[in-house]
Amino acid sequence: MSVDVESALMIELRALAGVPEGQTQFLLTRRGVQISVTYSGGSSSSITFSAAYGRYGARTGVVAAGYRTWSQPPRAPRPLQIELRRETAWNVKNKAAGIDREVQTWDPEFDKSVYIDTSAPDNAVSFVLSQQPARTAAITLLVQEQFGSITIDDSEGRITASLTTFVVVAPKPNRGAFLADTFATLVLNLPTIEGYGTKPVNVAKRAIIVLAITAAAGFLVQFFSSFALAPNGCVSHDSDGSSLNCVEVNGQNCCTPMLLGMLWGLPAGAFFGWLASRPFVGRSNSSTTRIAVLLLVFAITMESSCTITELVMW
């Protein structure tokens, strides 16, 4: 990351907004769009542009006049939470394998460059991204300017775009104005979806929450049961707390049950994790859901295998 580029960009953005040096959150207006700029410094610095969704774009009473038209604008549960990112080889691979499913805009350049991650209905996504200037602005921000992501209608009903990688070798004159104008173009060309209905239950999200809670509980059970079940002489106590020692007690090493539990838990966890992740297909984030489910089931199986082995051997 180039600190000079980062500093030069923030100096220019503050100058455009007319705020003093050192201000980390401020408003600037470009093309009639009020943009909130938030700067976070440090080792993982970022600049985030944000504007209200639905305040500036075409209203629901206006049919989008881009590459496709509608007899009437679609409605969908809000917030839409449409996240745009650079498309990667991982995305292409998982789509080809039938794991992930992505809405296509039928704009070849956009569909090749940008990955759409959302649970919003296809017709709503197509409508929101129907305008060529919006798609071009998204490509510019994500691909040319290396923004990490763009979210349309987030949990607060806003459009946000975050820059976390400052890849320019030397500061570009007027880059701040260019980025702000490009973001304003995006905002102005995102038609508004009227909120209607409720979102269906996100089974994948619920499964991950349940598995995460189970894994956390399993860790605590396994940790405390190791001390509770261990034979006398395996556990030592001092001012720093209690510890399980790998010493011989009654002809058996105190750590043997745990090691054996891990030994058979590894293949069992990998198998059950793979099996549990298989049903999650057909959504834009199915591949990441699969990874989360696999890892959590693997952890639960490992915890269970250690606890069971300790119960049998101790």
C-alpha cells in the first residue's frame, strides 16, 4: 500500500468537501448526490463512499430503459443487499461445477468482470442493474480502481463502496473527483425497488448459526470434561491455573485418549463435514456456505471424538 497515494486521495476528498485536515468522516456533493465519505487509517486502512438508495435513482413508477424493459417495475423484500465484487477464478469454477448460481445481466463485460452475491429475486437484481451507466461505473470502481466491494441497499438502505487497496504507483491528479463522480453516476443510475413481502427463511444462515453454537458448546464440554475425567495425577494446579500433563499414570499416558480421539476424529470429521455441506447449492454464496458448514461439522466431530475416547479410556 502506498501511503502517499492514500494521503493524496484523502487530501483531495477533504478539499472537495471543504472540511479541515484530519477529518475522517464528512459529506461531499457531486452531481447532486450527497456522498458520505468515511476514512479508517492504520495497517488496514479504507475509504468508504456511501449514499442513500432510492433517493436519487429512478423511482419505481419509472420503467428502466436500459438493455431490458418491464411492463411494470418489480417489487421485492427489502433490503436487497446486492453485493458486487470482482469475479475470480474461484467464482467461475464454482459456477461451472453447479455449486454457485449467479444472476446474469447479459452484459458480457459486466458478467465477466463482476460477481453478484445476493439473495434478492432475479428480476429485482436485473432491474436494479439494468442501466448501462451503473454497470460501467461498477466495473470502473471494482476493476479499474480496485474497490473491494459495492453493496446496493445494505441493511441501512444505503449504497456503499469500499476502497481497501491503494494500488496506484503515483498519485493521480483529480482522482478524488473522478472516484466521487463515478460513485455518483452509479447512485443516479440504480432504479429504485419498492419493498414488498418478507424474505424467505435463510436455511443456510440458520444452519451455520446452529452449528457455530454447537461447536462452541462442544469445545467447552470437551475442554472441561478433559479435566473432570482425567485420572488423578494427570492434572496439575499452580498459580497460573490447571493443566493436563502428558505423563504416565496407571500404565497409560494421560494424553493418549485425546490423541486417539483426534486420530479417528480427523477422517470422521472430514467425511461428515463433506456430507453435511453437499445439500448447499444453487445460491450465489453456496461455496462459502459449504466451507463454513464443512469446517463447523469437522470441529464438532473432532470435539465429540475426543470426548467419547476420553470417556471410554478414562
